[in-house]
Amino acid sequence: MDTRTLLLELHCEEIPARFLKSLSGEFAEAFKAWALEQKLDQLRTEFFYSPRKLAWRVEGLPVAQADQIEIQVGPPQRMCVDESGMPTQTGQKFAEKWGIEFSAVRFEQPTGKKEPCAVVTLKKEGRPTLQLLTEALPGLVSGLHVPKAMRWGYSEFEFVRPIRNILCLFGHEIVPIEIDGVKAGATTWGHRLYHRDHPEAMAIKHPEAYETTLESAGVVAAFGKRRRLMDDQLKRLAAEVAGQVVEDEELLDVLAEIVECPKIIRGEFPVSFLDLPKEVLVTSLKEHQKSFCIENDKGELLPCFLTAANRPDDPQGFVKGGNEWVLKARLYDARFFFAEDRRTRLETRLEKLSHLTFHRELGSYVEKTERITRIAEKLAADRGLDVALAREAARLCKADLVTLMVGEFPELQGVMGGEYLRNEGQPQDVWMAVKEHYQPVSAEGDIPTTPMGGVLAVADKLDTVVGCFAIGQIPTGSKDPLALRRAGQGIVRIAWEQGWTLNLADLVEEGLGAVKARAVKPESESREALLTFFRDRVAYQLEHSGLPGPVRRSALPAGWSDLKDLRARCEALSQFAEDARFASLAQSAKRIGNILKDEEPREEFDAALLQQDEEKALAAHLIRLEMAPDHGALLNSLAELVQPLEAFFNSVMVKCEDAALRSARLSLLHRLRKTFLRVADFSQWQ
Amino acid sequence: MHVQELILRLQRYWADRGCLVGQPYDIEKGAGTMNPLTFFGALGPKPWNVGYVEPSRRPGDGRYGENPFRLYKHHQFQVILKPSPAKVQEMYIASLEALGIDMRKHDLRFEEDNWESPTLGAWGVGWQVVLDGMEISQFTYFQQVAGIDCRPVSAELTYGIERICMFLTGIDNIFDLTWGEITTDQGIFPIKYGDVRHREEFELSAYSFEHANLELHWMLFTEYEKEGWRMVKDHGHFLSAYDQALKMSHTFNVLDARGAVSTTERPGIIKRVRDLACACARAYLEHETTKADAAQEVK
């Protein structure tokens, strides 16, 4: 059958960048589902988006549906025809139901039926695709889920932004749809700049000509292409001043979403602003001006920035000049905040924290600070760090929330507190801890570099997690509005990667103790939920650390809360991840598990009772295993246990008649299993 | 380009496109949206086009006249087009050209910026208009005012007069802008923005941050509220009641700048202003309906 390409473009007033991708994807999915339902094959769907356009191109759509044959099975023949061969009422009704003469009904025995039944074959003629599209497309568009929909003018139609033009072609033919009074045609609009000199709309001759026609009118329709072009320009312009771009994938995405014509402009700002902390400059440039910073190979910023323009050139330097002018005003503000904030010591702001609510049910930031302090002191003492410094860092860590700079740039929380404390001459342990205590800010983000930073970060996150559990705010399924999983993961990652000796069960107790006064849920309930929560976080940490599956699965059930021990076991086990002997050990471990099920073996047994050589050998091995000084030695001995174990199971019948002997054998296996479990549950080693 | 020339051109431009030229409303307010020409104009079914300058006071933005980019009081040029025209973006762009901005040389973008005014119970969606990296206007399709759906929807365009003027002249200190020129028998004298407004910035900043009598302002806030409810409830007078809501709003802003409003109190206080404003809007619509019914009967 002939196929054609469909092109649909909604030309709108500027669509918010954050919705472009999701709307495009959603429509493509909806179209695919519709086409499937209509039995229309398609080869390939592409989508395009730019600030003023949402467009889709579907290749290989047949020009019409294939004719369809449908077979309908009705009642048994004996109910449709009477003894004289005349149709019964039931038979007539069946024919009527499908709109045919009774004479056209056949009687056959369909598969799965025990007797012949009435059968009709219906031929459904396939409809032209153009017609189907005309009927369906408006509904597919208005059925899109628009997160922040709007109305305009007198219309009740809702969409992301007003639709001003519709281009809809099926091959060379216009699909005559109409959405909110806008009729589809074969034309569209290019860049505004282009149409200053070309007041007419542009004709798109056929769907394949879409991108090239638009490019001739100043619009690069594909996001990916715009992003690539901009990335190249960024690198080139940074290299021109002997620097490199301070990379930010998210910012590059945004820039490629807010322009139709990708162009990067490099501008300069006064050198004097380089006195501001690097983080302030990078954040200010990004948040206010959607600009990249440039750094030299020492990581120092240059007094330059890179940003996007939505036009091909900057003939008189107005775009560069304008951006420089605005940036200067912004940096002027940042410098004002930085100077104002430093006029008083950070400490003097603590009082204001009592007016700042952390959480309605968990109190103000003063209360939170008190809880963090309590936890941080304990953790610092456990780690052998200076408790007085930990107390000081914890006391001051939230004070920057009420500074002007953090008010302007919330993402600089912690960073500014650290900067200001450093300026005040606080010890490095204190200011670094404050600076780092929100880390890691993402799954892949850096963790605090200092031990004290780790302590404060864990204390802060622990208070948040335990506090929320204690008032019943527990993450479920995809719902985790307070990002508790991320906080919990941060705790585990810091302790794991900084190599803490830490028992998470004890840590949970510490948190529960601190939040007692605010708790709403019974403590035992919170404890149980928290232990499950942290066990999951630990499991994820093992995965995140890239440990092999067998190691993860077997190490965790043998104990998850003592992180240092778990880590040591995992590392020891990893040596044997590929060792075939361990696969055999896993079989034996399972066997032992099955044998011991429903048994209550004693700890001690009299080795003299053992009779066969194989079991005596095993008992001798057990003694060596139990004496193994560390995980490595134990695992080496375990590897050598494969033969004796196999021999044991091949020749020894554990559950024998002699009660005393049976009991001794069960104890032997029990003690073996106990020794295994010092490192791992090998029955999970698959 | 002088400040006054900018205003005159905008008035001329929009008058030529079928807008009434309105006047600032003589009560302190934070933005041109609060002018009754917009607040009531955007409600109800009647078409309505108007443009006007609005001096907008934001006590928290005061910088004692020391910051070259920020003001306690700045000027907005506000345009309301109801219903929003199909070519509203083109009309707006042409207005920039009328100000002398040659679009062939500049970079213009409409970036998402949705507007919300909790004190007026109003919200809309739209953009900040960015010219060569600088925000020069707010562009909003009103969806709700006073918690009531706008039918039809108005387009609101808000130009930042000082910003645009600085941009056009390349002067990077507001106070160095030229407001206009005066001609006397002795000659022509240019008058700077600073000459007209600098002392005002200093005094009003000092007042908002240091001198405002808190007790008095708390008392005023409560009294304005009572007075407003008395007018709208007992008399069905929405304009005099709305004046009280505007005064409440400004009084709150002063208290806020003085740091007298805690974060926990804030939503409750804003709600008190909103409740009165919403009552005024309902009274207005009721009045309009009665008027329309009466006109129907006369016919």
C-alpha cells in the first residue's frame, strides 16, 4: 500500500521551555497509540520543538486502512434453525444484529466449540487515512495534558500558550483540521526577524521540506541540533580567551530551549567583581542571566561570560552590550548583598532563625539547630573529632538562611555561611563543615571533603529524616516530597565513602532521641520504618558502589547496619565474585538451610560421636574456620570447604535414626552456617 | 531619550491603537495592576482598553538612592487589552519600535514568567520580555482576578519606564537619566531624574527601614480593614472599600520592610487584604449585573 508522511506543526506564542519536551513526547505517544488502534502502521516519528513551535513528523503512514475481515460467531445451529430448516427467532435476530440476510449466515464448527454455530464474515472497508486524521488530530491536541494551561481572548479552549497557526500536511495534501478557530494550512512562520522583510507566511511544499524551509527563515527546528551548535560555539568562544566553559548541562538545555536561532555571545564584566566568591558569580550568572562562566586551567574565573541570543549575529554589538550592562547591574546587587551580609557576624542572625519555620510540626530552625547540635556532638565524639568545634559548626550552620545573599540565591545555602565564617576568622574545621553540610546535593554530587563536614551533613540529614518519620511523613512509592530518600542516601554515602565505623541502628536511636519532643507517631513504629528505610538505602549504596550482584545479595542479609563491617565483608567477597567454587558453596549453603529448617540444633556437640571420615573432616575444617582471624582468611578457608562439603553430603545421611548422632550432625551444620553468616548468606549467592 | 518623552510616546502609541489614556491612581501601591482601572476593568464581560503610568512603591526595594539600579518607587506603564487581541505580541513589539528600538539590531525573547498577586487573589500566565538580556516588560494573560475567572481574558503589558530609559540611553545610573528639559527666559535646562526624585528615595527608604512607627502602622492596618468592610458590607460601596484595601496593602509593605512581619504571620495578613479586595470585586460584579438588568428593563 502507498504510504505518506504526516507533518503537524502548532505555531504558538512562546511556549515555556520546561514544557516543550514533555508535550512533544506526550503527543508522539498519544499519536502512536491512536495509529495502532486504527491499525495504521508507521515507520518513524520525529518531533521538533522551539519556543514557538511544537511539531511532529510521522513517516510511512499508509494512505488508507487495510480492509478488515471480521468473523462473528453466534448461537449454536440447533437454536437458529428449527426441524423444518426454517430460521428461528434467535437465528433471525443474529442476522439482524449484523445487518445481513439470514441466508448469508453460515453454519460451521469454530475451534473451541462443541457443535456447529451461526457464523458471519463481515468485511470492513478501510477508511482513507486523511479522513481519519482530520477527525482525530484535534482531539489528540486538546487531549494533551498541559501542566499550566491558559485561556485567551473569548475562547474557552485551554492550551499551554495561544495557538496562532497550524500547519498540517499528509504528503502534499492539507489535513483540513481546525483547532480553536485556527484552520490548518500548508504555511508557517519563521523567525520574527526574517518576517520583518518577508511579511508573507512560508509555504512548506511537503513534510520532508520542513526543517530546510524553516532554516532558510532563521529557525533551527530540532532541539538537538540547536544544542549541538551552541555547545560548539561555547567551546570555541571560551578557547579564544584561553579558558574553558564552567560546564552546566542543565543550563545548556535551557539555552537550546529558549532560542530558535542558536547563537552564543561572549561578553565581559568588570574585573573588580572577581572579588566575589566563585560560587556567587557562577550562581548569579546562571540564575539571573542564563550565562556560563569561563575559567582558566587553575579553575579561576575570567571576567567573561557566555550567553545565548536568538538571532544569527550581533551587527552593532547591541546584544553583547545589553547583556554586559544587565550583568553589571546584577553583580552590583550581589556585591551589595555580600557587603551587607558581612557587616554583622553571622552569629547575630541566629535570633532570626526562631521566626523561620523548618516544618510546621517540627518547629523553627532554632529547634532544628538544637537537634543537629546534639547529634553532631555525639557523632564527633565517636569519630574522635573536637566536640567543641562540632558544636560551634552545628550552632551556626543554618544562620545563612536569613542572609540577603541566600535570600536571593537559595542554592547558595551553606556555601555562603561557610564563606562568611571564613571571613570572620573561624577555624577551618568550622567553616568548611558549614560550607559542605548540604552535600551531597544530588545522587552523583560530591560528598563533604572533611570529616567534620561529614559529621555535620549526617547530623542535619538525620534530623530531617527521623523528624519526618516521627510525624508520619514517610516516603511512599513515587511520593517523596521532602526528598527524604536523597537525604538518607546522603547519610549512607558519606559514612560509607568516608569509611566511618558506624552502626545505622544506633544512629537511628540517636535521631529518635533528639526528636522525641516533637514526635507524633509511637517510637517503636518510627524505629521499624526507619530501619527498613535505611536497609534499602544501604542496598542501594552497594549497587551504587558497583559491587557484583552475588556479593550484594549475600552480604546484606548477614548484617547491614554496621557499615564498616559490611564494607569489609563486601570487599573480601568481591575477590571471589568470579570463583566457581563459591557457586558450589551456595548450593551447599541452601542445602544446609533446608536441613536445618524446623530444627533446633544445639550449639555444642561431642565430636567423638561423629563416625564417618567425611564428617570428621568437616568438623576439623569447622575448627579452622572458627579460628579465622579475618574475613579474608575465613573466605580462603571457605573456598577450600567445597570438596569436604560435597563429600559430606554425598556420603553422610544427616537425619539418621541414632538421636545423639543426628543431634551432633545438626549442630555441626548449624555451627558451619553460623560461621558462614559472619561474612555472608551464601544461599543468596547466585 | 528622556523619561517624559518615553511616557508620552507610549501614551500616543496606545491611544492610536484604541486605548483610553488613564491616569495614576492617587493611593500608594506596589504595582499598576492595583489601579482600579485594571483591577475592576479586568473583571466582567465588557471590553476594556486602557493605558496609564503608575508610580509603584516597594518599600523593601528602597536603597536610600545609593544603588544605581534599584528604587523605592519606580514607574510602570501599564496597558490592559480586554479581550486579548490575536496580534497582541506584534502590537507590543511595534510599541518598542515606536520608542526607537530597531528590532533588526536587537535580541528579543519572551521567557516564561507567570504572575501572581496573593493580595489581589489574581494570577495569570505570560512572560518577562527580555531585550538583549534585560527584562523590560511583563506580559500577562490574566486568568483570575479576585479569585474570579476572567471571561474574557485580558492581556496586561507592563513596561518598566526607568529600565527602558536606561537601556535606551546606555546610562547606568537611574539618577543620571534626564527626566526632561525646562525652558525659561534664561535658557533651556535639562533636569535629571535625581533632581526630581533623589531626596524622595532617601527619605522614603529611611522611613521604611528605620522610622516608620510600627504601632501606628499595625493600628492603621486594622482600622483600614474595618473601614473597608464597613463600606462594602453595609453600603455595597466597592470603590471606597477598595481604597482601604490598597492602604492595607501598602501599610503591610511598610511593616514588612521594617522586618515586623514574621514568616508565619505573613500569609494570614496577606489573606486579610485579599479577603477585602475579593469582597470589593464581588460587589462590583453584582452592581454591574444590576445595572445591566435595569438597562434591559428600560428598553
